[in-house]
Amino acid sequence: MSKMSLSDVQALLNVQQADSLAATNAAELSEERARALDYYLGNMDEDMPPQEGRSRAVSTDVSDAIEEACFRS
């Protein structure tokens, strides 16, 4: 097997770096989507835990309206 040139090594490293950054961004996006879905479903306990002695009711008016519009079509 022949040796790789410096430019080939640099190109290979650039591709590997781009792949690594894409994977990191995909993982972050997945976490953001999971949090958005929790909010959509009315679960905000992670960011806004319910206070002791207070109501745990959460309005889901937005998701209800979206779901209703989707099922009408």
C-alpha cells in the first residue's frame, strides 16, 4: 500500500471532522425535539417542576387545536 500524501490526509481528516460535527448536531437536535414534544404534550416538569401545594394542571389548548385541525383534513 502506498503512502498517503499530505493533502489526502488533510482531506480525510476534514471529512471525519465534518461527520463528527454532524453527529453532534443530530444528537442535540434530537434532544431539542424531545423537549419540544414534551412541551407540546403538556409535560414541562423538567424545566418548570410543579410547586408543592399548587395545581399541576397544564393547558394543552395549542396541541388540542393542532390535533383537531389535522383530523379534520
